[in-house]
Amino acid sequence: MGARMVDFGGWDMPVQYSGILEEHHAVRKAVGLFDVSHMGEIEVRGPEALPLVNYAATNDASKLKTGQAQYSGLLYEHGGFVDDVLVHKVTDDHYFICVNASNQEKDYEHIRGANRFDAEVEFASDRYVQLAIQGPRALDTLQKLTPVRLAEIKYYGFTDGDVSGEPARIARTGYTGEDGFEIYIAPEAGARRWSGILAAGEEFGIKPCGLGARNTLRLEAKMALYGHEIHASLTPLEADLAWIVKMDKGDFIGRAALARQTEAGIQRKLAGFEMRGRGVARDGYEVWCDGTAAGWVTSGSPAPTLNKNIGLCYLPTGKATAGRTIQVMVRNQPVEAEIVATPFYKRAR
């Protein structure tokens, strides 16, 4: 389709098709389609599938009903991230976990290594293609292709049904800040479903979208990206993700480290900022406060929806407060910015 392709963690991926701005606005205003088949899938089955998932991940999967999903984290014993994941409850003894592409083998080994339970862990990535239909017209687009009543699927819910007559897992999740669906289907059906979704969404102005728009969309919505906002040396408490950590559910990997960090106090925190001076903050740029280096930018880019330049950064906890003026070193020159409340963009529900 004429996409500009790039290497992404060993995967050959489209960074853009018609252009990042055009694709970004299509998702915010109408509908966009992403091929995210590089993402990994891990299945946990057995009588003690739940205890294993709850020991391996930070959130409390016992709160899930069948057909619900939750955002969660896999941690090392020291509290840093192995990965951030989506846990889906298929049945009482079956959980389906979507993981990041570059981490899928590591995540599988991590969960398998935690398996002291009557459960089996399957590396299932080769059995799934994943397509994400995102935007205000995503439901209208996908509804043409499935008998499943999509409006009845709540946010972070999912169901198994079919798309164009072929089996599919349909989840109302996403990584853009918009309403939308992610479908998991057999690889041999992938190309047909891609083309069918584009045809179904043509009347709504659907655009195929690449990694570039995916990044600007998720940044506006303040959704973490592994390797940027979260990685092995950062904890959920520092990353403003304490809400995915359920300390009262019982033991889990990394719990003791998080308890110690809570008691000692968090020394650094993720914060959002808007550029006030001219310049775009990029990943890795230094952030200064009160004349001294204080932190670093994890993600930064123009925000097409807001017509501003935005970013996320780590700062000492006491300096990560809304309204504070900071300086981002852009090409070794300090450019003024201001800490602001996040998310930068939130859709009307």
C-alpha cells in the first residue's frame, strides 16, 4: 500500500502510509486501521491459571469476569518492569495475555518461570494476527462484518465471535485514546480481513495507519510505551501506574520491592509537559529545573489534536507538579516548558 517501512524490534513495520498527520486525524475524527500482528500472545490454562496470573502480574485478575480485560504489569523482583500487558479472562481456567512485540519471548519465560501452580503456559503468538480498528466510526465499520453486537461490549470487554465468517476474538481495547476494537484472528485470514475492514470503512474515510500515528495518538492519551516510560529500572509507582498494582491481593513478583519503595517514598515521578518555547522535545533530552539537570524526556512530539508540542519526562517527585516551569535541552539549548495535568487529550465518552 505504499507504506514507508522501518525496522521495529526486528519486525518490518509501516511507520506511515499517507502521512502521520493525516492518519492521526483520521483516528481522532473517523476511523483508522492498524496491523499490530507483531504483538505477542500468551495463554495460561489450568485449574490454577488464576493464581499463576495473579502471582506473575500486578493487577488483580480475580476481579475479572469472563469477557473482561485489564491492564497490568509484569515485574522483576526489584520492582522494575518486565513489560506492561493486557490480561483477558476467557474462562475461569483460561487467561489470554497480550504482550509487547519485543518482549514476548522474555515475558513467556518470565511467566513460565513463575509457574509453581497447576497451570500450563503457552507461547501462542504464531497463532494470531491482530488488527486494531480505532476511532469514533470504528464500531460502525466493524459492525458491517460481524453478527456480534459490538455496542454491548463494554470498554475493556471482549467476546469470541466471527468477523466475515471466520473465528475472531473481538476486544474493545486500544492504544490511541479513542473508542475502538482489536481483533485476534488466524494468520491465514489476516490479509483478507485487512482488505475487508478497509472496504467496510471506506464510507467513513478510514485510513491505514502506521507506527508514527500510533505513537502520537498514545502520547496524547498518556499511554506508556515500553522502553520509554517504563522499563526494567522503573517501577509502576514511579511511572504513575500505581492503579495497576493491587498490594492487598496477596504475594506477587516485585511486591516486596514496591512495599519498600512506598515506605521510603518515591524519589522520581513521570510528568507531562507542554513546550512554551519553540522546539520539539525528543526522547532522551535532558530536563532542567532551577538551573540544574533534574531528569529526562521519555517521549516527546507534536500533538496534532492539540496543536501543541508535548512530552513526558521523569523528574524528582517534588518538582513534578503542574504549573512548574522547566527547561528542555533542545540541541543543547534550554527551551522553556511547563508541567501540566495529564492525559493531554481525553475523548468525550
